[in-house]
Amino acid sequence: MKFEIIPKSDIIPSYDPNAVAVKYIEDNSHGEQYEEDEITPDLISKILHEVPKGIEIILYLDPDGEGRCGCLEVVSDGDWLSLCYDYNETETYFCYNSEFADTVAQLEEVDLRDENVYSPIDYDGQIPVPKCQAITDMEAGVKAIEYFIRTGMRYPGIDWGYCP
């Protein structure tokens, strides 16, 4: 499996801290869905505060909760955080953890029990997230999530991986 790495940038474009690009939120942690008019500053603050404690949400740019306009899937157990950015259902990017770059080749072997390769988090009870696709820097992860909420774009302050 070959990954294209998009390295983080030290330059973070400014954005409106009150803007909201996200139009629909699916909160799998609490079994809730939020439409555009329900996405308030209080809800955004609540989500950002829950990330370091553990959360599983999908942030959609489409008001119908479809991925065709782009979405960010967020899964955290409080220690590990996975961010999966789907752009128009055609391109998928994931946060990249360079500390586990040596495990990328092992992903093709698909031993899902290998704790050296896979993190303890998974998407919706399914396949565990590889460590190279999960970060432990919650502060950077929260910044990435807020950046997506505000701009609808990938946060340039963390590394991203892409499978061409």
C-alpha cells in the first residue's frame, strides 16, 4: 500500500472564528443528529471539549448529511484520534502519524489483532484504525476539527495521508 504524505505547514491561513461551514452533524457517541440551524456555538464548543475524552462524529458539508460535498469523520477514545476527510466522495485523506510510518507496509497483511500496527479505536465497531492513521496530539486534533467546522477544509497544521 502506497501513501502519499501531505506534510503539515507552519502557515495556517486565518479564518473567521465564528463561521460555520458544517451543515449537518451525526453524533454517533450520543445517537444524535444536528441540522444546520441546530449547529450553535454551544454545540461546537461541546464537541471540541469532548474530543479529548472520546467521541465519534461525522461533520458534513452537505445539509442532508451526505458525503458528496465533503465530510470529516472523527473518532477518539481519549488517547488516540482518527480524522478521515472525504472530499466529494472521490478523495479520502486521513491524519497521518509519522511515528508509525514503518507500519504502513504491514497494513497489506491485514492482521487486525496486531497491536503494533492498529490503534485501539475503530470506525463504528468495524475495522480498527491503523496507528499511522491516528494521532495522539489531541490539541492539534481539536484545532484540525475546529478548522474543518469553520472552513470546510483540511487543517494544514497536521500531516495528512492520501492513498492515490
